[in-house]
Amino acid sequence: MKRFPFLLLVIAVVFKLGCNAENPVCTTNFCAVGEIFPRSELEDGQAFSEVDIDDSVIFATLAGTMPTSVEPEPTSTVTFADVVADVAAGSRTYVGKTVSVTASVEEDTSNFRRNDTITLQTNNDDVWFFVLSRNAPEKLQGYEKGQSYTFKVFIVDVDPPEPFSPEYDIWSYLSTESVSTTMDAIVADVAAGGTTYLEQIVSIRATVDADTQVFFDEDDDYETISLITNNEKVLFFVNNERYPPAELAQYQGDDTYDFKLFIYSVTDSTVSDRKFISAAIVLD
């Protein structure tokens, strides 16, 4: 039998009838003896005392004391065809966003050139859609060619057509729920050789490093800022390649901001003992 906390109501009842009542005290629909339960659950012939208290008091008490659920982060409910059509038209609407799409696997890890990537069937020769999980490639095992699945992915980039690759390439990663953490925690993990936050959406507060802030011109359509890590051996870059224009222009050197980022790369320098973290802005 499910019981509810007995709070304000029991105080009112105790003050009215006195302490140490042995039998339940009941309203029209509820009874109480240390906790509230439906009157219908009284045993046949069970003695009780009845009081004239409005049941709405009980409902108000319960509403004020029962825990509320936390809503999950919103995910775009667009269709797979919407994403493909947007990219085919040369747009970048979904770059930097988490989407939940249903699509068929065109090539799975058993047939693809890597075991950390699968491709989805776009039904459009001008658009390829890749799903990656380089940090945990086992997550992509079990997806079979020709079968349809629902994927929750973060779209990190769209490569435009090139002479050697004459189609749009959508690059996405299997998405996870975001975590709130600190710059110190991320840097300590990476400095120790860890990948705890790789391919994670993280919410952190960080300061832009003015000395390493870099903006390329609009024709290059590429922006980068660096965040202060307080560790000379770990550099943290936020890149904005082929995102909506000037997304990073709002962040000024030496100012501190709340960032929501997708960390898509943690690499070692080939010429020093430094490590590089690369992340992308997560757009609303």
C-alpha cells in the first residue's frame, strides 16, 4: 500500500483531538495515523474517528511536499529528411544541435572502413550522413546494414562539396546527456591521460584567453577561441567551423562566460608534451 507523508494535516488533527490516538482519524476520503492513506483501505470493522476537514487541505499538503521530476534536456524533433534537405540546400541549421532521427543504416561497422563509424541512408546522392563514436566504438556495434533505428546525435560539422568529395558530409556523434562540471575537473582528467569528458556535452564556466583568441576572416568561415586552463600543458580550444557565422564573436578575451560545449577531440602534441582539447559550441 502506498503511503504519503503526514505533514501539516497531522498537526491540525493532533491539536484538535489530542496526542497518542490509537485509531485512524478520517475525513470523507482519507485517513491518517502517522501518515495519510485512502479511507477505502480501512479494514472491515476497523474503528476510526471522523473529523470535518476539507480534503483539499490534504491535496495542498501533498502538492507542496512531494518531489517534482526534472525534465530532460530538449532534443530537436525534426525528421531525418528535414536534416538532409537542409544540408542539401547549403544550410547549416542543425550544426551544433542535438537531434533525434530515425534512419536506416547504409554501412555498418563490419562493412565500413572503420569500426567507429557508420553511415545512414539519406536517399540523396548529394548528402552523406556519418555517425561516430571514437571514444567508445563499441556503442556502434550491433547496428545492422539495412535496418532502421532511432539515433540521438550531436551534429558537429557539415563539410561542403570538394573536388575529391563532391557531396555534403554530415558528421555527428552519438549523444549523451549533458553534465555540469568545472574546467579544473576536465583539465585534470586530460592531464592524467583520461578521456572522461570526450564526446560529452559539458556545461562549464570559463574565461576566454585573450592572448590566444583567433578569428579568421568571413571568407574562411572559421573561428577559434582558447579558454584559460591554468595548466600550460593543456590547451582548450573552442572551434566554430562551418557553424552559423560569427557564433564566437560574442566572446571577448579576459571575460568569463557560461559555456555549453561538446568535446569532440582530445589529442597529444606531436612536438611537445602538451595536450589539446577541441570543443564545439552547443546551440539552443
